[in-house]
Amino acid sequence: PGGARPPAPPPQFFVDHKKGEVNELRQLLRAVAMEKDPQRKRDAIKKVIAYMTLGIDVSRLFPEMVMASHTTDLVQKKMIYLYLTTYADQNQELSILAINTLQKDATDDDPSIRGLALRSLCSLRLANMMEYLEPAVRRGMEDPNPYVRKTAVMGVVKLFRIAPSATRESDLIQSLYTMVNDGDPMVSTNAVCALNEILASEGGMKITRPVAVSLLNRIKYFSEWGQCVVLNLLTTYRPAGEAEMYDIMNLLEERLKHSSAAVILGVARCFMELTTNLPQLHAQVLERLKDPLMTLTSTGSSSELAFSVLSHILLLLQHNETSRTVLAGDFKHFFCRYNEPSYVKRVKIEILTHLTDEATVFDICAELAEYVSDVDTEIGKRAVKALGTVGMSLESAATYVTEQLLNFLSPQLLAIGSHLATATVVAMRNLLRKYPEQFEQMKSAVEECLQVVASPSAMTHHLPSASATGGASGGATTSAEAVAALLWIAGEFCEHIPSAPYALEALAQTCSDEHSEASVLLELLCALVKCFFKRPAETKPALGLLLSKLVQDCPEPDVHDRALLYYRLLRHNPEEARRVICGHRSPVTVFAEHEDKGHSARVIREFNTLSVVYSQPSSKFQPQKTDFVPIPFQGTFEDDQPGGGGGPLGDSPENGGH
């Protein structure tokens, strides 16, 4: 129709600023202050907040914004209070106007305005605020509205940050203890959090029996977050006797039906803290916790949630044998699904290694063998490593595990540096360290692989340069690890491998110490020395060649020093060298990397925290506050030694100078 007008465009808040935009905003605020259109006034204030968000300095509008705060519109007040708390420290003289305005609104009839004003008043970063804040906070803690009381409780924390000693000396902390028993769950939760923060230097809030009883009886009315706060607090409470302990556990048992994983894990932590010194009851608690934890791991909607719960289950298995007994019958529950993320598969594979016993070993090994061909190479390597771990933990399964590992080992795969062949050779080496008798089963496969490693055509794959180990493919590092493991086997069992001296000689002739991995050179040196004592006539030329190379030209200090040590031992007394290098050694019973050394005991104290997911105490990843004062150096620097030796040994040939 001819008389119709197009609709007006919506107001534009985030636009390119022009010269004099602050003056335009000042005129706009003064104009709308005289009008009775709340929408226009709201749009003007929104524009000020938009400019502030973009980083434009609008602090010159402070008087106009204070004047605009005289309104009953809650939306306008929220924006104005945000502006005032942002720029109050830049307008110290005019901030008294903001304080007066906020104090007045803190006594408003509307509880939303009272709470908002109190929160904004406590957020002002100004000096000498205690005289204004403390009376307002005390009134807020006695307010009939729970929102205002909750805001006042958090205001005590802000008071503590401004004046810690004054807050501790006042009776505000005792008032917070009273607020813990408030009828509103949110007020109680915030009071607990405030006390924990204020009393952090003393270990947090001190929980007494009346407080514990009050919180336990009302815990079902708390929000999910509130229940987690209460459960975390209850872990510090020690009941007076077994009767009280059973009452607490009966009250908390209903929380195991909660849909939140955080609440269930919080209850689990309380149960374990209560029964730490009661082994029989502890086993019953773990049996009761099994079904809720299993249900959480089956949650198909969140793989991250399943990973977190699985990490807690793994910690329980690492911590004590009771958990393994309780969960052993449900080992199939931890079999990996094809569509699960890799991080979930990794933790499940580790759980399966802890659940293996005489009854389940063959089923678990068969399942782990299926994961070897996973599309994720990391999962394949972890599956092979898990098979080796199972074989080392159960002697009865060592033969079966060896058969499984031999199925994965192919000389052709080793020649191209396959991740599968690498993991298999490393697992076989670890098995032989504990069960040397298994070598007869591996003998033919090891000999074939050794011949492949020693062939000139494959040398570039097996002795990669140190600079190439950081390449994009990562295959060079993998191949070096496999060759190092294979050389260890050749050195230990060279008397049973007819071609061992000749393969080692080929490696000694073709290796280049400037372009080879230090780990491979060390294993090659050790293997040749061991082979020399068992088959000297066949090994002596190769050993002399390698020692000459490593002592004279090797840039790696570890390899150079090891070669020099062996040379001096052989020159001093060959029989003594045999005793040192090839002396009798008992089979390894426990590997250092498998020893717990109290690690799980430290982490389980922080159950239901990120420490479990990271598998390390919080002190390892949380920044620690330290009062470090550097000590200035007050001595004198001595001149360098003449000759550039840098030490008492200098650069003589006997000390390896080159």
C-alpha cells in the first residue's frame, strides 16, 4: 500500500566508532533521562555497554550513568551496575555517588534489586570499603529473601579479600557457620564454600556432628553442585563410633541412585574414607559401588563421562587387591566396542590387564589379540604391550602369550619399521627378562628378524639418525626401539643363535655413529661384548672395530663413555670384565615401571578430582605458591683454566679427548 512505511531497523550496538562518539552518548543519555520512554533509555545504556565491551573508554560518562541508576527497571540497573563496578576505580572522587546509590538500592523493597545492589557494592575495587560493606553484608545475611542472603554470604568472601585480618577478627565467620544451617539449600552451599575459602590456611571448614547431621538430613534437597560440595565436606568428618558410621552410610546410600556421576563418585569417596581401616566392610562397600559405577561406564551419551569413571575404576584396581576380586567376574564389561574413542579404549585395555587371573587369562588375552589390528596404531601397540604385561604377571600364561606374540611378528614388518613388529619385539624382550626359558619358543623368529636387521638393504630403517626421530611419521623412532630390543635378545642368548656373531658384525661394520640412535649403539656394544665372552673367536674382530669407532669418533657422551669403560675393563683383566658384564643375574620379578611406590595411595586421597584423570597428585599440575627470594651472588668469578680443558682431566686421549 502507498501509505505504509517500512519497519524501522533494529538498534545497532556494535558499530564502528566515530570521532566524538562519547559526547554523542552523553547527549543521548541526558536526552533520554528527561523522557518517559524506558525502551529508548534501555537502548542508550546498551550502547554504552557495547562500547565498553569493544574496549572504548567510556569512563567520562560516569556521572550520567550514576544519574541513570535512579530507575525501577531491573534490566537497566544490571547494565548500570556493571558499568559502575568496571569504572569505579578510575573515578575515585565520583565513586562515592555510586556507593550511595548502591547503599540505597540495597534497602529496596524488591529482593532482586537488593541482591543485585549488594553484589555490585561488594564488587567495587576501592580503598577503605570496609565501613560501607560490612553493615550492608550484615543486613543482607539477615534478609528474609534467600537470594539476598546467598549474595551476602559471597560478599563475606569479597570482604576477606579486601581485609583478611579484619574479617577473621570479626564475628562474620561465626555468622557463616550459622548460615550453614540455613533453610535454603543454596545459602547453605554458598556458606560452606565461603568458609572453605576463608579458612583455607587452616584446612577449611571444621565440621561438627550437629552440622553433619543437618547437612545429611537435607542433602536430597540440594542441587547437584550443592550435593557435591556437601559430600566433599563430609569426607573430612570422622564419626564417633561404628553406629554413627552406619547411620551416615545408610543416609548416603540413596544418593547412589542419582543420575549425576559427580554425586555417585562423591558418595563413593565418602564410603571409602569411612571404611579405610575396616577391610571386611571396605570389600562390602566396593561390592555396593560396583553396579552404579558399571552403569555410568555404560552411558552411551557421553564418552568423556565414561572415561572419567573408568579412570576412577582403574585407580581402585591399582590401589588394592579387593577391588580386583570384586570386579573380576565382570571383566567382559570392559571389552572395547568398535565405535568407542581411543582414549576410552586405552583405559579399558589397562583395566583388563589388572583383572587378569587364572580363570580369565585366556579370554582376556584372546580379546586383547583382537585389538592388535585396530585402525588406531596406538591402540594396537597398547594391546601388544598389555599382552606382554599379562604374560609377565601370570607365569602359567607365559607360553600362551608367547604364542600370541609370535603370530604378530613378521620379519617383513620389522624391515619397514611397523609399529606392530616394534611393540611385539619389545614385549618379547620383557618376557625373556622374567622367563628366560621362553627363548626356545622364540628362537627361530628371533634369528630370522636378526638376519633382516643385519641386511644392508634394511640398515637405513634400523639405525635411524637422532635428527630423524622427530619426523612426521615417527617410524624411525619405532624401528630404533625394536632393533635395540632385538639386540638385547641377541646378546643374552647369542650361544643359542648360530648367526648372532655374524649379524652383529654386519651391524658393527655398517653402522655410522654420527647418524645412529644412541640406544641402538649402546645395545649393539653390549651385545658384542657379551657375545665376545661366549664366542670370542667369531666376535673379536667386530668388537675391536666397534670399540675403535665409538671411543675415537662417537659424539654421544653416553656411548663414548660406555665404550671406554669396556675397553679399559678388557685391557685390565678379561676375567674380571666377564664377571662384571656377564655375571649371574636372577630373573627380573618386578619391573620398575610396574611398581606402585605409593603412587595410587597419594592419588586416591584426591578421589573424585582431576588428579584421578591425570593419574598424578594435584601438587604435580597445580601451581604452588612459593615465597622465593633470589639470593644475589657475592663471590668472584675465576678465570678460565689455561688450555681450555675446563676441568682437572683436560682433553688428553686417555680421557676420551677428540
